[in-house]
Amino acid sequence: MANTNSDLFFSVIIPLYNKSEFITRAIDSVLKQSYANFEIVIVDDGSLDDGALQVENLTNELIHLVKQENQGVSKARNIGVEKSKYEYVVFLDADDTWEFSFLEKLKDLIVLFPDAGIYGINNNFHYENNEIRYKNFDCIFDGNENGIIKDYFEVFSKLGKSPFSNSSCCFPKSIFNAIGGYKIGVKITEDSDLWCRIALKHKVAFHIKPLANYYLEIPNNTRSLIEYKDFQVSITLQELLRLRNVPSKFIKSVKKLIAFQQLSLVKRAILTGNPAFAIKKLFDCRLFFEYPIKSLFLFFLAIVPFKIFNFLRMSYKNKL
């Protein structure tokens, strides 16, 4: 094992809820890391399957299992941090995995940028048809693999997603606790809400090579959730703007990210058959100001009868 003499240790937090078919795969990817200074804290959030039993059967001294009644993933993650021993907390969803050198590269990132508040690593995205994609960030740091993202909100809105996921980011525990952790009871965008609150106050360090594996089309993930209300990240950022708690250098990009999140909500409403909600949201002139073409396109989709739209969407999908 490499770097075992380092004094930098990680607490790996894995929330577990009805993911028995994936949990041992996730744990195995941690135990096989090239960097060996870590503990694994698994928080079973009242699972109805045998996932917790599988964890108990592993009998590894690095693994600590915490059980709670079902209170949601945000509470599970926060409890995991509360029960953790080390200063750097890393999150891994129970249905995702890491590549062999993930923690080693994360350690290198912390050594390079010790004053950052978020340490993120690029993802591989695994699709249902076994296709694997990742975003190429080779140009982001002038040829370097590591760097500080100057404006996280601008990058988020341009990409249409955060450059890292819940399964590929790390926080100093002191900063995580000071910011309040994940907001309890939030089902959608609880992750980006946390990242944005930290990014407003602290640097975001990033490694461009994809060393985490994010699996899409997994049952019980947030992509299947439907809520017809503003995403938490939009609510948080709008309130911080109102209170003038957004640094002036980020105001423009924060407003753009809010508009992007609103458009994402509109798109989700259209795809799930609620055009009335989508049209109502599209009357917010800020969306047209930031994304005029996308807003007009979504407005068109919202007024097209859903059956026709769904037929066209499925026809296009079948041609791919």
C-alpha cells in the first residue's frame, strides 16, 4: 500500500438505503484503494432489504455500521460525519464505486491546496446500455490535472451539472460542520445546495481525471423523484442574494445558475406530464434573459400536447 506513513486520514461515509445488490461492490472499491489511511462509516437509513446484514457479515475492522430509523439521505450523511474519526470526510453513494487511485489523488489534491473547502474529482458516468462517458476537462487548468476552479457557479451552469458528484467530493469536517452539513428533509439538490453554500466562502479544488464511477438508471435514485416546487439550491441562492451574502464576483454567475436550475425544473415538469407548472415557471423573465433559446424551446414543448411530445421523444430515442 502506498503512502501509509502519511498523517492524512479519510472518513468514508456511505449512506445505505435498500441498495443490498450494490453495497458490497461499493465497499470493495474502497478497500482496494492504493491509499490505505481511511475508515468506512456506513449509515443504514432503515433499509427494508438485507444490505445492513451484508455489511455486518464483512467483519472488517475498518468498517463501522450505524443504524437509524428512516430519516432520509441527508440525515444519514450528517450522522456519518458525526460518527467519523478523521478531519477529511468523503462521501460515496452505496451504488457507486471508486477507481483504485481515487483516495491517493484526493490526498494529493489536499496537499496541493490545503486551504480549499471542497475537493472534487471527475466522474465516469455509466449508462444502462453499458456506455461510459465522462466530461473532458483537459483545458480547464492549462494542461495541469489539478487546480482551483475560479468560479464554481459559472462552471456548474455551463456544464449543466457540477463537475463532481456526491460520490467524488471531500470536505474538511470543520468546514462541513460550520456550514451546517446537508439540509435535512430535502430530497432533490440537497447535494448541490451544500456545494454552493461552501463554494461561496471557500475555494473549490478539482482533479480532472475521472476516478469515480457514477451509475445512472439505478432504482431509488433522485432522477426518479418528482417534486413540483423550486429546487433547494435555487431557494438557498435566491435567499443569499436577497440578504446580500453573495460575494460581488459571483453575483452574475449565481444568477445564471439559479436560472439554469429553474429551467431544469421546467424540463422535469414537462417530461413528467405537468405542462401547466412548466408554463407558469417559464413566465419568470429571468429565465428568458439568461437562456432565451432554451426557454423558448421549452415553452414550445410545454404547449404541445404531452402525448404528441412523448411520442416524438420516444421516436427520437429509438433512433439513437
